[in-house]
Amino acid sequence: MDLFSTEKTTINLPNAQITYQPHFLTSKQADKLFQTLKSNTNWRQDTITLFGKTYNQPRLTALYSTIGRTYTYSNITMHPEPFSKDLLKIKSDIENSAATKFNSVLLNLYRDGKDSNGWHADNEKELGENPTIASLSLGAERVFHFKHRKIKSQKHKLTLSNGSLLIMSGKMQHHWLHQIPKTKKQIGERINLTFRQIF
Ligand SMILES: O=C(O)CCC(=O)C(=O)O
Ligand SMILES: [Mn+2]
């Protein structure tokens, strides 16, 4: 059975590479995985502290890993859970497509347009020198923004559709920042999975 569309766009950027596959999963497969992950994930509400004030992070998260070690980003320490059967299956499909192995996945649940993910790079030292990050999107479309840290003309947007797979590689996490901004549009929930190799 032909499960995956091979339509794939490669975007060569200064100091980075992105590939985008809009229909990595069919919309039916993506809807089903969304429902499974929405119900079966132990979603956490983390807090962030900025200038001594504590706020709820504007999304819910969960971390799964084949290694038990904690993972810290933006001063948040996450305790991974073991991979579920559904997540192992999608991990293996993505590894085949990306020709890379992953041992961890961070899940984000954006409940509506008010949920977001601010400018950052996936550059924690546990991810190694030039990490390949594979990002699967399920549910509502959101706009992914990315900008070069130094070349101000290098600023781009990509709408991430239901069932799409975005792969960031090369030196992207050194030289670029990315974000999912809030939107005033009335939109539904979205789950994003970023597969990573944590050393
Ligand atoms: O939701 C997305 O598409 C991006 C998520 C992300 O950048 C992250 O979790 O590091
Ligand atoms: Mn990121």
C-alpha cells in the first residue's frame, strides 16, 4: 500500500536546509493519529519564569524517549516517558523518510490560536553539533516563521498542514531562529511532534 506521498520540496537556505513534505500522512491518517495522541498523552502544563514572574507556557507538552535521561530547555526540565506503540511506529516511518535515527520526541499541543512557541533554536547541547530535527504537524494549520540571526533579509514563512513533515538540518540551529506565533484566527487544536536525537 502506498501510504506516503513522495512530494517533497527542498529549500536551500544560507547555512541551513529545510525539506517539506505537505502530505507525509494522508489527512485520514493524520486525523486518526491526532485523536490517538490527544487522548493517550499525559499532557503537561509547564511554567516559565521571566524577570522573576511565573507564567504558564502557552501550550501543553510531553516528552518521550528511549533513554531515561531528563531534557532541559528554556529552564524547563522534562522527564521523558517510554515510547508508546503508536509513537514508535511513526518514529520508524519518519526515520525511513529522513534517513536519520531519533531517540526522543517532544510533543506540543496548541489548544487554539492563543497558544504559541516563541523565537528559539533547538540548540541545546544534548542535541549535538548540527542536529536534524523532524517535525510532524497534525490538526489545524499554523504558520512556521524562520529567520536568520544575522542576515536580516532572510526571513520566511511556511504554512504547516495536517499530516506534513518538515525536516530542519545542516547548521540551521546555529544560524536561524524559528517560531509559531499566536494568531487571531478562529482555529482548532494542533499537535506538533519534533523528533530529536538526544546524546
Ligand atoms: O510547533 C512547531 O511547529 C514547532 C515546535 C518547535 O519548534 C519546538 O518544539 O521546538
Ligand atoms: Mn523548535
